Amino acid sequence: MDISDARGKNILTGSHVRYLGTGSAGEVLEVKADEEGSWAKIDSTRLWYNSRFLEVIDRSEYQRMKIKEAQRTVTTRPDEDEHVQKVVNLKKKLEDIDMSSELCDGGG
């Protein structure tokens, strides 16, 4: 299965990519394709991104971005780290919830 980024470059598990919408970057954990498009799951957010909005970047650029991010993290308040960890844990819990229409009823 070939998954391509916004420039037509192949996205593979282990590739480093940048999301064009926010500039955030990460390593690709998984790739998949369905009737709605092709997708890549990124390690930094644990979210699936449509490959049309990703750009493959080289390892050196990814490392520079991670260093800048680490420098910003050092300047955050300690309670922010705790809050971020709570959000990450909540995201992990909610990741596998089925939101199909069979679960909800309109009532009435």
C-alpha cells in the first residue's frame, strides 16, 4: 500500500513527517488507507492525519525540531507538565471508543 504526502513522497512506518496545518512533527507509527483517504498515525500526538496534509522531512530536520521543542518545554511551569500528562492519559483512554451511530439514540 503506497501512502503519499502532500508532495507525492512515500510515507512509511518510521518516516518523519510534519503536519502542514500546525507545523507539528513526529514519527509515523502506522499507515492505513480507507474509502476516505490515506492516513498516518504520528507518535507525538498519537493521532491519525490525512496524508494530504503531511510532509515527509529528513531526520536532521526532525532532530532540530525536537531540540527546539525540548528547549521550550524546559521553560514551562511544572504544573503544566502534570496537566499535559493528564490530557495524554485521557486521549489514550478515549482512543478506542466506538462513535458509530448505533451507540446514540436521538430520543423522543
